[in-house]
Amino acid sequence: MDTQQSVAQQSVAHRTAEFVLTVVDHHGTPLPDVEVTVEQTRHAFGFGNIGFDFVALANDEVDGDEREHLERLADLYTDVFTTATLPFYWGTFEPERGRPDTVRLRRTAEWFRERGIARKGHPLVWHTVQPDWLLGLPLDEVERLQRERIRREVSDFAGLVDTWDAINEVVIMPLFDNGDNAITPLARAKGRIPTIRMAFEEARATNPHATLLLNDFDLSSAYECLIEGVLEAGVQIDAIGLQTHMHQGYWGEETMLAMVDRFARYGLPLHLTETSLVSGDLMPAHVVDLNDHRVDSWPSTPEGEARQADEVERHYRSLVGHPAVEAVTYWGITDAGAWLGAPIGLVREDGTPKPSYEALRRLVKEEWWTGPTVFRTDERGQVRVRGFRGDHRADARGASTAFAVGRDAAEHALVVPTT
């Protein structure tokens, strides 16, 4: 079948589909030789980033220079990213028992929705960033409160946040010894799989339409064994979350794709939920726990920024090229307040984009993007286009229609006034 446009390279051809657009008049008669403009408006693939930086802006808690800075940062964010991960860490979301930060987070989710950005919550269950008021409570009460917390958040945000990291880092959860918390003893007593079941079943019962992830940084065989056990136990997982913080250097395509292949064998969508690359000095290789590396200053450097740009492009090309990967979330739009103080952002603290931002934008909005391209309908009033999966718009003679490009070939119609 001939096409008037091919927008895909072979490596990402699985991200595209062909569609036929027929231009008709109000009687349904196809119109030949009509000029039509076709343009993509949103990706189906999840190009994500954290949305933590915009909570204050969404709640009108800043003004002056700070507000202008955040608004410029928001423009950079929304030009590239399609999904925002929002912070639901229990200890900061409800530092005082019975007073959750629901209103502010709802406003933030609504702010992203108004800008066409999908929302994800992180996390519903985790042993870190826990409220102090849980400490010392009997385990049965801790479990009751954890279950109530899951139901409350999933219910309060249904329709606004329908994707969740249901539970985070369960591989080490029962063994965690870097600070007291109430969830590790609970996980130790219940076991990993029953703890996971608790998280998924409470969330699923509250919002049957939610997309729920099992998420972990431990990508060893221990995580594979855990996933196998969870699936054998009949717990429904919607996607597998894989964390890839690379403060010690890019792992490289071969290592990354070998890891992805290991988890793709479960037949579930893969989400690279937390990924980062440094634009300054690399963390020493001997550091085992990234949290243990603390320095007074960790600046971004010109050499590091050039390296980061190259690695970001290679990283995204390899992951978007893998058919099992459904989403990649970068862990920070800016260096300001970045995790561990590392220069992992795609935008400098002063608000100027790094080369890595420009490299990613070129991929997302140019190379992997349909149009805007002008066509003329053939004798049947049709144009045939191969485009990247996602939302599109077609315009002709002052009329417009929006439609989605899915996995399979499809036909769409645009009704225009006759001249």
C-alpha cells in the first residue's frame, strides 16, 4: 500500500500505524484535490517526568520572580512530557495524622490535567518517608491504617490520578534497616507477596479502572522471583516498574536492553519509572547505596552536559525501540532540588535548557512526531498517512477533526464545507 508520508525509522516502526483520512462534504460525498493538514497533538507512549516542582505554582503559593521562573519551567516541561508523577509519600502527604494534603495535590493534578498531562501517583505503599505517628503502633493497626490510606487516596483522586505505583521496593522492604519505620515490620510479619496483595487488592477494589504498578530499583533475579511469585499467587499487576538511576554512569544499550528483555518475558508492559543521568562528575563506582554519597557541591559542567545529552538520546532511542516498554519517566526536569543534589536535571538551576533537554525534545516532538504536514486528497477524497501512535488533528477548509492513532490501521472522516 502506498503512503504519502513515512514518519518512522525502522527501529520505532512498531510505534506507528497507518490511517486513512477521507474528506467529505455534509452529504458524505468524498472530495478530491482538497488540501489537508495533519498534525500529531499527543504521544501514546508515556514520556514522563516528576511534577514535584509545580505543586506550589499550581496552588498559587509563589509570586514575583519565583513564579515567573516556574512558569518558564512549566513551558519547557509541557512541551516535551506527557505524564507527571506526583508525590504521595505518606510521611510528607500526611505528616499530622488525619490531615492529608489532599486539597493541594488535587489542585496540582487538575493543573496538569488542564495542560493535557496525564497523572501518576507515587507511591501508595513504601517503607521510606513514613509518618512518625505510625511508630509504636501495633502491627494490626498499622495494617488497618495502611489499607485505609490506600483506599482514601485512590478514591479521592479517582479520575484525576488513575495510575499508581501501588507498592515500591518490596525486595528490600522486610529487610530495610536504614531508619525506623512501621511498614518494614509489617512486611516482615506478612511476607512480601501478601503485602503486595494488600496494596493491589485495596487499590483495585477502590478504583477498578486504575493502572497499578509493582515498582523496584532491585533489578536482580530477586525481583524476577518476586514477580513470578506474585503472578503465581494470582495478584493482577498491570505493569512492571523498573528504576534506573545512573548516577555512576550510563549502563549502555547492551546492558539496559538485556535487563529489559529479562522482565519483558512476563508479558506485561514495562515502565521505566525512575531514570536519571548525570551532567557533572559521576558518583564513585564503589558506592553501593546511592543515598550514601553526599557532597557539598555537585555542579553541572559543560563536559558533563555534552555526555548527558548523548546518553539521554541513546537511552531513549533504545527504550522506545523496545516493544515491551510503554513509558519512561525521567526523574527531574531541573537541577534545583534534584534527588541527592545531583545534576541530573534536563534544565539548569537558572532555568536554561541543557543540551540533554534539546536532544530529548528533538526526538519527542520532531523525529518521533507526525506533521504538521500538508496533503491533497486523491480521487477518492483520501490521504494515507503513517503516523506515531497517539492523538492527531486534521484541518481542511476551516473544519477540524481530532482522532487517535492506535496499533491497527483505521479510517477517519473529516466533514468540510463545500466551496
